[in-house]
Amino acid sequence: MVTTVWECANIGAVRPTHAEIDLAAIRHNVTAISRVVAPASYCAVVKADAYGHGDVPVAEAALEAGAACLAVALVEEGVRLREAGIEAPILVLSEPALTDAAEMVRWGLTPTAYRVDFLRALAEAADRPVDVHIKVDTGMHRVGAPLARLPELVDAVRPPLRLGGVWTHFAVADEDPEFTQLQIERFREAAAGLDVPSHLANTAGSLLFPAARADLVRVGLGTYGLHPCPATREVVDLRPALRVVSRVVYVQRLAAGERPSYGRRRALQKESNVATVPIGYADGVPRRLSATGGEVLIRGRRYPLAGTVTMDQIVVDVGDDPVEVGDEVVLIGRQGTEEITADEWAEKTDTISYEVVCDIGPRVPRRYSP
């Protein structure tokens, strides 16, 4: 039974849902990590639209804070940065198709190579010197040349190609020190005698394994103020750069026993105010939060979801507390003295914070503060 309804007020012509990106936090994180890893250079990993934060603004902020270069996963991600006017070195972390070698050369991207035929395609496409980084597999077993083939690949780097670096990637730097140390030792043995820059470490490797810092560290998650594991919190103070907010667009008073939203999964324990907020799983709010204790912040207090997360909306049980159309709702971030983090979502949905922030979808506009 619905006893009271407050109709939606005029709160603007567009949906009041957006993500706030604090570029000062990005700069802080780059500076803080750079101090820890010095004299190693800092490579800001801005693949996947900077982990959902926005590649161009984040790249510019990271470079302003002292990052020496950037890294992306795809050629098209690198091209996007070049089209935005970014001139810093951009490392592409995986080989593309052989037919894309010319695009890498055209846009001045730094290729990663682990196959001889890709090196040949690059050499054929190059009309000027091109620095190439060779990736070796020390135990991740995703991409990368077997360690025994490193000499063959080095020998295949011939003009107009130049050997700009050799690198590997850690599989469990955030959870298994023993295996990570084995990867470090394997890499050192394989790369011994090569007088070129080397890089091994992701965020966890950079902060927890000084021996892995080498000439360059590739920092993804830490750039955005998120920690890959509890141990890194003891090493550096980071500031989350992302805040996801919306506003209440509808409020109704429902009787005890009513079951809001799809599936009617949860009965209200008492007569309550239930607020509707225009954000849903199409925007990156995990549907599973409905069943695992998902909460939001309104007026500086935590309130539980009142029912299933839907594609475009959520409903929130605020009990007898006052709530009005237009009130700010924080899904990730701080409001007053309370904070909901990407780590909290990750824990409640059995995933990692990387996935949480990457899943904040393109329907959620990004707003940047300097």
C-alpha cells in the first residue's frame, strides 16, 4: 500500500547522475608513488579509458605530476591520446595484428613485441627509427616470449628498429611474494648483459618489491588512488580520484511488507520512505549488490538498497528519515564523514576494485575538478 507520494521536482533537463574525477588526486598519487620508487621512472597506465576515469584528462594530469610516459592496451587507445595532442611516449602493452604495425608507426606509438614476425612487420612499416620493447613471459602465461627466445628476438631488432626496453609482468605481486621473487630472478637471468632499460613492476610490484623497480614502473591502479592489497597501504598514502553520484528523483511511503523492485526479493520490515535514484546496472552498479548489503549515502548517512538493482534505477530504504527529491546520493565516494569505496563494492560482489571502476559505464558523464 502506498500512503504518500512526493512527485519528481524540476531538477534539470538531464539525468542527475555523473562521476566526479579529482585530477588533483591523480597528481597526488603520481607524486607520492614516484617518491617511493625513485629513481625509477613512472609510467601511468591509462588503458580502458584510464580505468573508467577518462584517458585524456588523466594522462595530462599524470604527465603534469611527473610521469615519464603512458601505457595503453590497444593501438586505438594510443591513437586517441595522440589525437588529443599528447606527445609523451605511449607504450602499447600487447602486440596488435600484423596489419596494424603501420598504424603504430604512423602515430609514434612504442610497440611491445614478442614474436619475430611482428618485428618484421614493424620493420617493413617503419620509415624512421622505432623503439621496440620486448616482453618476456616469466610466469604470467598470458602473452610474452618464452625466456629462452629472448636472444632470438633481440637479434631480430634491426634498423630501422631499435631495442628500447625489455620487460615482463607480474602475476601475483599483490598476494604471493615467493612467486613474484621467482619472476624477478627469472627476468634478471634472462636479461643479464642487455644494456637497455627494463621494467617489471605493476602497482603492487612497485610498492612492495624494491628489487623490481628497475628503470621504470608501470602503475595502473595506484594512479587512481586504489590499493591492490592491504600491504600497499602501509607504503604510500593514496587518494581515490573517483566519486559516483546521483540524486533522488522520487520518494514514496510504503507499508511494512511491501517488496520494491523486480523479483520482489526483499520485504520492508516497517513502514518506510523509499527513494528512487536514476542509476542502475547499465551504468555499472552491480546487480549483485542487491543481495549482498549494498548501500548508498544520503545526507551523510548510509542506507540500504530496498530491492533489486535495475537497468536504470535503484531504490533505497531510508526508513523514517527525511529525504527529498533532489538530495544528493553517493554510490562511491565520500559524503560528510562517511565513505563508500570501490573496495567495498568489490568485497560485496566477489570481484576486484579494478573491475568496479572500469564498469562505470559511458552513460555516466565524467566531470573533472582541477
